[in-house]
Amino acid sequence: MSEDKTILKLQNGSDVRGVAIEGVEGEPVTLTNLYANTIAAAFVKWLVNKLEKPVEDIKIAVGHDSRLSAERLKKQVLKAILGSGADAYDCGLATTPSMYMSLVYEETKYDGSIMITASHLPYNRNGLKFFTIDGGMEKKDLTDVLNIAAETRYTEENIDKVKKCDIINIYAQDLCEKIRKGINSTEFYHPLKGLHVVVDAGNGAGGFFVEKVLGQLGADISGSQFLEPDGWFPNHIPNPENKQAMEALRTAVVENKADLGLIFDTDVDRMSAVLSDGREIARDTLIAMMAAILAPDYPCSTIVTDSVTSDKLTAFLENELHLKHHRYMRGYKNVINECKRLNAKGEVSPLAIETSGHGALKENYYLDDGAYLAVKLLIAATIAKKENKSLESLIEKLQPVFEEVEYRMSINGEDFKEYGGKVLEAFAERARRKGYTVVEPSYEGVRLSFTGNINGWALLRQSLHDPKMPLNIEGNGIGDCDKITTAVRELLTDFSRLDVSVLKK
């Protein structure tokens, strides 16, 4: 047994992430064939213990996105599953949400699944996501799996026994049925007829949505772009938070005079959109749109978001939609788990969503699924068009952000989390002494609210994984961002290990 504890460094929250191929200077391969193999074998052992089933009765599905290293890593994962005594199912090119749904559908109903993806990271990276019927693996569970992997031998097995599963077709048909049911259309086969939708898949795994969903339902899909899987990502980073990616979609929507544009990340667990007038539906506007769609079915419910959302979003949710806004810690698993917790105690919460585009609905297994968010938008857009209304009208009372900025300050030295905690504690105390409003409760970092001569807010927090302290600032008037930055800088003097040089003077 190797007892190789360096494998633990591949953990990134609840996912495995690493450099999978050579080609970038200074970035040696860390997610090796050996590690992919032993981690998959460890997952089988962990799953046997969790389900209390004989290994020969365990069925595990494996899928991947368009990354260059996907096929090589998949071969290692399949070898490990078979070599451990479980049944392995090769789902080929798939999406992260579809791999969870492979545990749900009656025709598949596997015991576990593994998705080979690194989301929007550069071409040389890759990773592994793990699912059970309870959802995505928790951070602690992944730590346990990696500890098992550190003591697991490489498993060699002929993969001729691998079975095939076309999960993406099953998943696409399910999405089609959800749209038909949501629209309640008499045009059963073509309920999206008359709707022009442009999709930008960024050469990731989302291209299926065009032909297998939109095309099947009669939508005009002309102008859709970058649908072919290509792990070099030659056109733009497949990331709804990337400005170049959103501009590419916006241009396509406007030039093709489309009703709606959709953009997915590489593995389609995130989505953003563009309206017919070129307005981006991302971050706060995406949250507002989804909340507006859900509000009639979930009156007076709670929307869980990450911590960096705007006060304007809060005002829209609470004053216009009569919902409750619950800001929580960043990290899609954190937001989803908080939504689950609220529902479990009897507080109805239909949506957990990050500004990154990770959105999970209670009605959809708390699964962060970009395609499902797209389904909700398509239903709303189709109904609005039939009623001679616009999708834009759902959020017409959401006040736009005037100006905003994000700074990322480095923490030097060891024990950066402990040091960052001390910075936050002192920052809050200094703010109170200055007479600034410290917003309570705060589930992440310290949030300050400014009114009067300075109007806006600031949020100082610690990065989830890196020795960084992000600072988000939003100003409501000309120069307010600069004024708030100056105020925050004054509160952060004398922290020798915190690099505040990125803040404007």
C-alpha cells in the first residue's frame, strides 16, 4: 500500500481538483492515473460501507465533460470500479446534473456516480465529483474517501465488462417533459414554436441542449454557437461569470434578434442568460428572475443566496415579491445545505442560488442544475410571449447596480485562516467605533452599510480555500465606491500580513 498522503492535497471543498495534463509551465501534473484510479477505488469502498450492500450489487455510473484529459481519466476510474468488484457504466459525454439524475431515473437508478470535470478551470485541469442519492458528496465525506485512497493499491482490470448508458438522452427527454408540463401547451410536440433561443455552450458539454431539447420542442435555434465539445476551449472560457463569454452571448442574441440567450459552464451545473434587448441576466439579476418565477408558487418563502448579493436585490425580493432574503456563506454546497436546513425545520425555501450561477431548487432534488434553470426561464418566456408580455417585465422593478468593485487582498505567511479571523474581528470593532453600521446577522465576514454622505455597502470576508481576503463594495452614487474604499482602507491599517496595496488611495 502506498499510504501516499499527498493525495489529500487534491481536495477542493467537496470536489477533487488537480492538474491533469502537462503544457503549462510551473504546473506539474498532480491528478495522475494512479490517483484517479485509487480515488475511484476508495469511493467504491466508501459507498459499500455507506449503503451496507455487497460490492457485487453496487452499480456506479461515470461521465465526463469535454476536457482533453477526460478519456484517459475515465479509463482509470472504470478500471478501479470493475477491479473493486462493482458494476461500471460508461455514460460518455455528460453533464454534472445528469450524472446525479442517473441515480434517480427508474431506467438507471445507479447506487453512485462519478463526474469527471473541473468546471470552468483552464484546459490542463480536471477533477472528480461524486454523487449518492443524497446529493453531491460533502467535504468531510470526500476527506474520508481520500484517506482511504491513500492506503489503496492501483487496481488493474480489463474494461471490456463496462456497460454503456446514454444518460444525456434520458436526461434531455426528461427536460423536454418538464417544459411541456410547465407550459401546459396543446402543441404537445412543439410547445416552443415561435420562440427564438440562442445557446452558447462554450465548447463544453452543454451543446446537447440545442438539438435534444430546444430543437425537439420547436424553438428557433439559429445563431447558437460553440456547441461542439472541444477541451481547448478555443472561443472563450465556458464560464457565465466571464465577461468575454457573456459578451459573446450578448452579441449573438442581439445580432440574431433572439428572444433569449442561454450560456452554460463546462459541465452545465451553472447558467446565465441574456434578454432580447441585450440585458444580461446574471448574478443579482439571475437570482431576481428565478425568484420572480417561483414567487407565485411559493408565497412568503425564503430565497437563500451567497453573501455578496446587493441590497437592491434584498429590496426587490422583500418589497416587490414579498419574499425573505437570507444571505449565507459562499460555496454552492453551503448555500444548498442551508436551504435544506430551513426546509427541514419548516421554513419554506424553494431556491438556493449563488451569484456564480449555481442555482438549486427544492423541487429538483436540491440539484444545482444550469439546464433546469434554463427550463424555468423557457417556460416563463413562452408563457409571457403568449400573453403579449416580456420576460423582462418580471424584474422591471429591480433597481440596477450603480457601481461596484471587488478587491482581493493577500494574506502572507502561515495560518492564514486564523489570521484572517483576527482581521475580521478587529475590522468589525473598528467600524463600530467609527459609527459605521455593522449588518447583523452575518454568516460570512463583516458587512458594513453606509448611508448619508456615503451610500452603499462593503463586505470583507475570507476566501474559502485561498490565503485571500476578498472585499466587495457597491456604491449607490457617483464616487461612492471610492469613498467606501477609503473608509475601509482606514479600518485595515496596521495589519502587517495583509496586503492592502490593491485598495485605491
